[in-house]
Amino acid sequence: MINPYRGEAEIEIAGRTYVLWFGWPGIAMLKSQLGDNFDVELARAMAGQDLRVLAKVLAIGLRDSWPGVTPEQIERLSPPIARTIEAVSTALRRTYQGEEAAAEPQRNPPRLRRLRKAMSWLRRTKPRSRPA
């Protein structure tokens, strides 16, 4: 089970589910392995332009739940790129911002607003019973 307050996200690779976590040590490892401009390299990887860097980033994030995993192993397994980018993005966002339940996009918020508006309208237009 993941702990979003700790900055964790879930990722499935080759039919197994792993916990992806960076935390402060992971950010330091990213900077060490990708250089001082690690944020630029990370952005390129997250855009799907540099899959080798994405594999390195993923290996760093999986170091606790899959000890000893290498970028080469990840490349061989070739997890779906879009899902991988989404999981890495979620883990990094949670690492930097904390558990972002309030900041994450809500599912169908316009629909919820319409429902609340309709309920409000019903309350205002509902005939009130009068004492006989």
C-alpha cells in the first residue's frame, strides 16, 4: 500500500506492482546521476524524449521496493511509457508538495457543481406544505 504523505506512488511493471518513492535521498541521487541541470534532463525524460534517462529515474525511485534494479533491466522490461511518466510525475509531485489530494484534479468537478446547483434549485422551488 502506498503512502501519498511520504511521496509514494504506485507503478506496475511486468505484472508486479511496486512502490515508487524519491524523497530527499532520491532527489540527491537524481542530481548526482543527472548533473546540476537534472531538472532539465528530467523534463526531457518526462516528455518521452530520453527513455534512458527515464529508466535511470525509475531505477532510483524503485530502489526501496525493488533493490538492485538497474536502468538496463527496466529498459528490457519496457513498461508502458505513458504510465511510467505518470507514476514518476506523481511521485515527484508528492515528494515536492506532499500529499496533494486537494491539489489533484477532482474527478468530474463540473458535474458535481451542476448536481449541487440542481439540488439548490430543487430546495428553493419545492412547494412547502401549509398547516391545515
